[in-house]
Amino acid sequence: MCMTVVLYARRKGWPLTRATVDLRHEKVHAKDCAECETREGRVDRIESRMELEGGLSDEQYTRLLEISERCPIKKTLISEIVIVAK
């Protein structure tokens, strides 16, 4: 997420000086997870918190948070993953 945000800000010439993401991972029972589609077994739950530093306007800050949602890594993690052994 950080790399996507940093590259976008750099391309726009925005004054982003630092971007950090803190992640917290846990396995939870699916039945206890309100935001999960899976209802059986356990699921991986990752909480993320992004901090952006620099002289950003409110609009720039909000836009960078929106851009972080489009990160290819995040998209991969929230999609169905199939691993095929060969």
C-alpha cells in the first residue's frame, strides 16, 4: 500500500514525506467475523492503519487514502487465492 501511495504522490508532485502502514494479523472464527463472507472455520483477519506525513492538503490526504485501496497487493489479499502444486 505504501509504495502505491508514494509513487502516486511523487507523480503528482505532492509533499508526501513519509508513508507507513501498521498491520495486525489474527485468525478468527468465521462466525465471529461480522465483515467476513465465510461462515465456517477460521479466517485470516488483517487490520491496517496507514499514516501519511508531509504538508498535504485535506484533499490530497483523502485522495492518497483512496489510492491505497487500489494497491495490487491489497487486491490480491482480498481476492480468492488458489494455489496449484505441479
